[in-house]
Amino acid sequence: SNAPAPLKKTFGLSTAISYPNGAPHIGHAYEVIAADAIARFHRLDGYDVLFSTGTDEHGLKIQQAATRAGTTPRAYVDGTAARFQAMADRLDCAYDRFIRTTEPGHSAAAQEIWRRMEANGDIYLDKYAGWYSVRDEAYYDEAETRLLEDGSRRSLATDTPVVWMEEENFLFRLSAYQDRLLQLYADQPDFIGPDTRRNEVASFVRSGLKDLSVSRTNFDWGVPVPGHPSHVMYVWVDALTNYLTVTGFPDGSDPRKKFWPMDLHIIGKDIVRFHAVYWPAFLMSAGLPLPKRVFGHGFLLSKGEKMSKSLGNVLDPFELADTYGVDPVRYFVLREVPFGGDGSYSHEAIIGRINADLANDLGNLAQRSLSMVAKNCDGAVPDPGSLDEADRALLAQVDALPERARTLMGDLALHSILAEIWAVVAEANRYFAAQEPWRLRKSDPARMNAVLYTTLEALRVFGILTQPFVPGAAAKLLDLLAVPADRRSLAAVGEGGRLVPGTALAAPAPIFPRFERPETPSA
Ligand code: ME8
């Protein structure tokens, strides 16, 4: 018929855009992996998804890094931004858009939001003085700094060096938005997550907002302020606008316009204030809709310590992927760290997860059952005949997983989704051990077929549900089960998508090898 296809539900999400002033580290990897899992989950659940990530390339910090590297900011960021994109690719992150704030289209978006805020009367020129942290690209009050013995100062919040700076700057009337922001947090309790972050932000706003300096004149590596080319925009105005740029803003006819407002900004806990205070205030001022949710994940520590170049414990995501494999790294960070809290990486912990959860629990179950099918069922999906109580009980647990996962995804409890899938994997292992299909080959082959069929069916669902988290291994598992590409969505779980008896299966191959190398990777 000519009836138009029903409109797909949309889901737009972003990571923060990283400063490419050095090499990407495991914290950057963690964020893009988590966002990718969320994006993939929504695609599997039938949403039309826009998933953006990228690099935040302007500002004094980048300009200084380029100078130290003996090159121009442009040449510098072209090199370092490419590493961030290569990292996302290496980690199998299927972003739809990698945005660089030095793209010409992005400057147009930043200038347009500026013009709208100005037209609304929220931008004015004033003299600004304060303690400036280059690292944070932010001004602090004296009370927010501490004096060191050598006479220098540091920010109390971030422990970064600050210097006294006076500039004639444009200010944004942030103070005018205090009540509207508090109203927003009250009306939309989900706007900031997790809850602890919302409480912090709300009490910060309640304590009083001062107007925000939004232009700089002491360097020029940034987006020029419309009509005032001696000023560049404060890097956070420029950076936050990336979320609009990826939806085509200000071009109203861009097909991606439907993704604004975005459903979710995934960021780290250190930049919640920028996303939950400044960003909604800018958008309110510009008369644009607000994102639905900002979620601040925790920090990934290296053996319980903050990563730093001086401690020599900075983890290189490329090296981790080479050592352990992409899927194990993804699984580890998503399973080990409750999403929203802090977590710790260690060689021992990741090997524990690889060998127990992946190789043993899921990998062995697949290997054992598929080998039995290859040997005893002519390498084809067996005919289950009639299922008994135990078979049906396992399938009921397996089939309930998508709905559980959807609910947990609503809370962004990524670790809990994996825990629940693996609880059913454990159930499937108990079932397999209790049914002893290897004993049934001679005594009751029809029953053996039912047990193997049920086990393969459980594996099919595990394959479908683990795709967002371990896409490579899940695809391999679904290939081994000969599941067609168009039957791999959440909708294919359950009766409607059951394996078809007689379908030929390829020779089984391990999906999750054990990690055998005992030595730790070089740091
Ligand atoms: O903040 N563990 O860039 P960035 C987990 N350009 N996450 C971490 C982390 C760690 N150890 N270290 C950093 C910026 N992150 C700005 C963002 S958005 C409009 C502009 C997270 O390169 C951090 O919280 O310093 C942030 O979400 C992201 O990595 C990029 O950090």
C-alpha cells in the first residue's frame, strides 16, 4: 500500500566533547563506551537514534598545548582530535556524528545562539576581574581559592593554578535564571542524574548565581563574538553549543532537527554544573527547548587512584584493547562500575571478569551446547518436540529480559542490566548441568533435543541482549546460531523469533577466549 511508514520514535544522545590537549585516556573511553551501549540499546529497541561525540578544540588550554608542541593550534588539533576519533572507532563505538568545534558549521551555530541570547537582553559588556584557571577555563572568587606558601594560588574545587586576570568581557545574565533553573529541577526531577548530583546542583543554584563571563580578549583561538572580533567566546558557550550543531542548528530544514531537544547528555561528574546550570540557562535565553536529561557518570580510577601523568598510571585505551580485546574492556567497565558511581580498573579485576563471566559462564555454555548440537544433531537446530516444565521455566526467565532491561535502561542502570542478564546465564548453566543432555543421547534423544533447543534459544536471547555491550562477541554468537540480521532486535525475543528446527549451523568457535597471559601489561 501507499500508507506512510509509521514514524519511528527518536532518541538523541551525546557524550561530552573531549579536550584534545593530549592523548585520550580510559576515562574518555569509558564515557564513549557507555553512551554507545545506550545508543545501541535504543536502536535495537526500534528507535531512530542520533548519537554524537567529538572534540572541544578551542580555548587557551589548547592554544598553549599547541605552543608547547611547537605548532599551530590548527595543526595541533588536527592531529590530536584524530586520536580521539580513532579511539571511539577502536572501541567499536557506533557514533552517528563526530563533531569538532573547529568545523565551520559549528562556529555558525555558536554565533547564532550568541545572537539570540544578546537579542533577549542577556549579554552586556563589563569589566571582569577574578582568579582565572587556564586548566578549568573558569574564573574563581578569591574565597574559592587557597594561597600557597610560594604566594601562588590554586582553585579549591579543582586544585588547579589560578592567576589574577582583568578583562573587559561580555557577561551573560546568569543571575536572572536562578528561579527558572530551580523550577526546572523541581518540575523535572529526571533532568539531572544521579540524584546526588541534582542535590549538589540545586544547592549551588540556591546559594545564588552571579553573571557569567562569556568572552575573552587575552587570546584568539576561539569563535569570534558576532560584531566584536577582538573577543572570542568563552569556550564553554562554544562547546555546549555542539549539541545543537549536530542536529543541524541553525538550519531549520536539516533532517536531524528532529533530534533536538536531545534525550540525554552523558557527561562526567566534574562538568555537571556546566550542563545543568549554564546550558539550560543559555537555551532558555535563546528561546530553545532544553535537553531532557543530563547524567553525570563517575570517574574511573586506576587501582583506586586518580590517573595522572605524574603518577604514571594513565591508562591508554588502545593498549587495553590490544591486551584484553575490545569486548572484554567494554564489558568490564560497564559491569564493574555502577553507572553514576566511581569505579576502579585493575589488571586482576578485568581478568577475573573475563575468565568468570565471559569465558566461563557465557562462553562455555555456548561452546558446550553448540558442540553437542554439531555432533549429535547433524549440525542443525534440533526439533524440540514438546517442552517440559524446566524448559518452559528457563525460557520464561529468558523472555522476560527485554522488559527488565528496558526498565533498567530508563534508570541508566547499565551495570544492573548486565547483572540481570548474567543471573539468567547462571540459571541457564544450572539448567544445562541439571538436565545432563550428554546422558540423554542414547537413553532419550527426544529429550536431549528439547534440552539443547532450549539452551540454544536461551543463547539466542543472550546474544540479542548483549549486542549493545559486547557487539563483536554478540554478533559472533548470533552468527553461530544462524540468526538472520533482521531478527536481532529486542522485538525478536520470545515466541515470535524462536530458532527454526532444521536450520544448519556453522561449526562452533569460541566467542570469549580465556585470558591466559599472567603478566601485567606495561603501563
Ligand atoms: O571536560 N573517568 O573535556 P575533558 C571518567 N571539553 N570520566 C572522565 C575521567 C575519568 N577518569 N576523566 C575525564 C571536558 N572524564 C570538556 C567537555 S562538553 C560540552 C565539554 C570525562 O576532555 C569528563 O568528565 O576534560 C568529561 O565528561 C569527558 O571525560 C571529557 O573530559
